[in-house]
Amino acid sequence: MYNSFGNLLRITTFGESHGKMIGVVIDGFPAGFEVDFKAIQQELDRRRPGQSPYTTPRNEADQAECVSGIFRGQTTGAPITFLIPNQDTKPEDYSEMAVVFRPSHADYTYQEKYGLRDHRGSGRASARETAGRVAAGALAGQYLEKCHGVKVMAWVRSIGAYQLPDDFLPSGRAAIDASPVRCPDLGLSEEICRYIEHLKTIGDSAGGVIECLAEPMPIGWGEPVYMKLSAALAHGLFTLPAVKGFEIGSGFQGTLMQGSEHNDLFYKGEDGSIQTRTNHSGGIQGGISNGAPLSLKVAFKPVSTIAKSQETVDQEGNTKILEGKGRHDPCVLPRAVPLVEAMTRLILADYALLNLSRRLT
């Protein structure tokens, strides 16, 4: 099982949904960096379960403990390890799933690949694994802001058919977190909340799209040919649970445009820098950041574990009716916002460090 991600800045996550703990090891982080532990915990609080009526009722504090790599508040250059205990586990809710496969879940593929699986909350296939990524991403975000001035912000663009206008931009993190579903338009947020409440009453789920913006972006981050920044972002964000789609800039909508419409025309800004009049490229050209804001979207499928009765099979192929149990999000989007931010930060921090070695001056 491959559990590591990154190049110079590399993370390895470990632990299962209903095991003793989960965590992350961060390798390659530069020494001498002053760490804000409170900010790391705040990011974990944004991801943790049980934070609103629109997420899973599992109640985990997700209090991270750093056990290596930081001394007197500063990174030492050694591997940094965060441990997060599992406290509110109910493995008995998953007893039926020990022999029955949930439709569209990883149960079947894990069983076929490894010959066995941890059915308690899906083991490593659970979104609980992502808590370690959020801790690591929070540290990477501190590095990006302090050393490069880059801020990463994500928000819910749509859930089901409820969608923000194409040109909508939130005023800031406060506007996003003011909504329990992290949709920064409060009117649309209320509609989405009602929709999720309806899904809970009928035992169903919904998917949606998260939009992410990173700015101001330096020019030159990205490694042609096989380590393009766009390719790294696609790879990293597709490793998140339930992701089924990814776009940079205009994405698939750009296929409906002509070249004369889609090209981002250059001009000389008032400060003397070369800029683009539009940003259909999403801030990346030729796999390298061009200085425009990095703009991307990530599509999440509806949660596969639902309370509705579904026809499936057991490990012998016998037809079964599965009654969904356990504590699951009716929609992952509200808690997935910090996940998208974390993976984007980790990738940008990794590529920032790579770029420092590409020129002598």
C-alpha cells in the first residue's frame, strides 16, 4: 500500500478509521521555521466530524500532538510527526459490512486486491485518514504565507443543483466559515442546508464542487515535462476520497471556446510586470505558474454509504439487501473544503522548495 506523497516535501499518513490513532509524518520541511500550533489545530477543527448538523455525528476532538521534528517551537529539519487519537469509535455499526459490499465503495476493490480488509469504518479507505493531511497542509500553508506571501482559500461552489454564479468570489475566509456548509453566499447556503436536511430524512446523499484560489502566485513554479504543476495538483487532489473530477482555469468549459477567446493576452502592468488580461489558464501555462492567481475546481461524488436499502452481494456473490448503518456525512463538501486547501498547500510548498534549486540567481 502506497501511503506517501510529495517530492522534497513529503508526507506519509498512517492509521485506520477505527484503530487506536491516525497521524502523519512530514519529511523535508526546512529547519528554523517558527510553528503556529494554534493555527494547525484550527485547521483540524474545520475538518473534524460532528461540527454541524450537516456532517457526520461522529464526535472526534482531533487534538493533534507533535512528537518529533519541532524543538522549542521551531522545526529542526528532522521528520515532523503528528498523532491524532481516535476516541468516538463504534465498530459494531459495521458488523454487516464485514461480508457485504457497499455499492460504489472501496469494500469490493480492497477485498479483491488484498484478500482482506478492515471493514470498521473502511479502515484506510475512510476519509478519517485525511486529518493527517490537514495537519501537514496547515504547516505547509504557514510556510507559503510567511516565506512566499501565498494564501490558499477554498469554498463550496455547488452542492447538487445549487450553484454559485460563475464569476462569484468570496470576500474572505470569514464569509466562507460563516456558512455551516462553507458556501459564502448566505442565501444559497440556506437553500443548501434545507436540501441536506431533506437528504438526511430520506437517507440519501449529494455531491458537489469545491473551488480553490491561491494568490498572489510567483512565476516559475512547476517542473516540465512530467512534473507540471497542473499535473501535480490533479494527482494530489484526486487522492482525496470521493473526488471524481478536476479542472484548472476554464477546464472543460474552455473546450467550447475558440482560441481567440481562450487565449490570455499579455500586457505590461503599471508596476512594469507582464500580466494577462484574462485567466482562462488558471494561473498555469506549460505546467509552470505564470503569476496569475491559481484557480482550480474539484468535483466530489455523493457519499456511497447511505441509509436507504440497496441491493448488493456478499463475498460469495449472493444477493443481499444492505441497510446502511454507521455515522456518515450526507454530503462531504463542507468538511472537504479544508482537505482541498491542505493538498493544494502541500503541493505548492513542495514546488516552491523545488524551484529554489533551479537557478543560481
